Amino acid sequence: MPEPIFDISDEVRAALAAGAPVVALESTIISHGLPRPDNLRVAREIEQAVRDHGAVPATIGMVEGRLRVGLDDAALTRLATSDDVHKLSIRDLAVATAKGADGATTVAGTGAVAAAAGIAVFATGGLGGVHREANHTFDESADLSTLASTPIVVVCAGVKSILDVGATLERLETLGVGVVGYGTERFAGFFVTDGGHDLDWRLDTPEEVAAAWHAQRRLGVSRAALVVSNPLPEAEQLDRELHDKVLAEGLAIVERDQVTGKDVTPVLLDHFHRATDGASLATNVRVILANAALAARIAVAAASERT
């Protein structure tokens, strides 16, 4: 296999060469996940949260067909403001490269590129997963299969509650992907603290997560990711009653309008944004900032353990 070709920023390249902590960040939240002009401001805040906790941010995206690991501010601005930014999962990367496209990488795309570039820790908001009614539609995010074959620590707030959370956890177990709760034995629910499902393992410090990750690598029996479920504090979650009400409304709209496939998630998230008067969006921002901070602390601990 040829060596992967990335445009790695000087800062990220120097950090990797020195064994310093680096945190990968996705770019779909910039181009597709947050409204303008807030998206660019939040993208900068996410990177700053990583820096504030001792690591180097490496936001990943594509500009004119070139994958970049570590976007400069001009590239961040381009992906945040352009109307022609493609959403890139793994299957899209080669075609987008050949087409010379601009693109924002999903969880699957970001995780795969980050691991190939030698980055060990990745922060995102929430994972994709098994969609409701997947027993009929077979609709399942590429995030899951990618996690099964991508050796990287992924810090997230669980999966979005609009998905089938229980089925997603079952699939992760089947695929051999380790899932741990950070400071809890319950799986995070993205907008809400508790996603409604128990976890087998709890880790309470960045050092414990780093030790588990290093043990997984040393054992050599798995190339899967380690998922760290990091719940928001209850005081910062979306009001639970409001969440449940809006989710039920959104699911009814999807059924009424016969929305299917990849269109389901954006329709439901848009309904959340409008029906909560932007409260869900504010929660989303709190989620990714908290995950970026924790990922940086884990990256620092992992780098310290190596030295």
C-alpha cells in the first residue's frame, strides 16, 4: 500500500514528530452542523479549548481536493462560509480528491484520516449510529464500521438521541469497539446527560483512559477505536421534558412526511433547533467544547505515559 498523502500543517507535524499531544477535530460541524456566522466562531473556540488544555488541535478537512490535517484560519473560513462544501465520509474521499472538491469530514472520515496521520485522540460531538426502523431500512452510519477498524480514542457525548441508542450499543459490541463512560456507568445521551443505557466500564481520569488505550495497543488483539462517552453535567443538558417532547414531535414529522435515509437526521436536528428556540444548538456547542477539553487532557496523559 502506498503511503497516505496529506497536507499536514507544520504545527501538527512538529507535534507528532516530538510525541506531543495532538487532538483531531472534525470539520462537518463547521460546514454542516452549525449556522453561520456562529460556525466559524465556534470552530475557533473548539481549537482554543484544545490548546487551553495542553494539546495541539488538528482540524481535518479538504480544500481543492487536498486533505489537510490541521487547517489554518483561511481554510477554516473557507469551509465555514462556502456554499459548495461536500460532506465527506470515507467512501467520498477518493472521488472528492479526484474532483478537486472542498469537503468537510464526518466522524468516519475524520477518524480514519487522523489515525492514518498518526493522531491518537479525536474529539467530536456525537457519533452516528443505527437509525430507528433500521430493521426495515438497514440505515446505519458508516461511523460504526469505521470505529471497528480505526485505532483511535474517540471522545463523544454518546450518539444523538434521534437514533436507536440501544441498537447502536449492540452494534458497537458486535464490532468489538470498546465503550467506556467518563465518570459514569451510563451512556451519554448527547443533548441530555443520560442516554438510558448502562455501560460495563467506567473510567474517572484522563490518566485512566490513557492507560486503557495503551493497554489496548500493547495487547495487539484489536484495531478498533476506544469510545469515551463524556456526558454533559445535568445543569448543562437540554431540559429533559422539552427534549422528549420535541423528539416525539420530530419523529412524527419524519413519519408523516415519509422522510428516509440520510435525510432523517438533518430534518430531526432542524426541528430540534426550531422547536427549542435554539436551545439545542447551544447544548450542541457545550457538548463539543467539553469533549475537546477532555480529549486534550487524554492526549496529554497519553503522551506523558509514552515518555
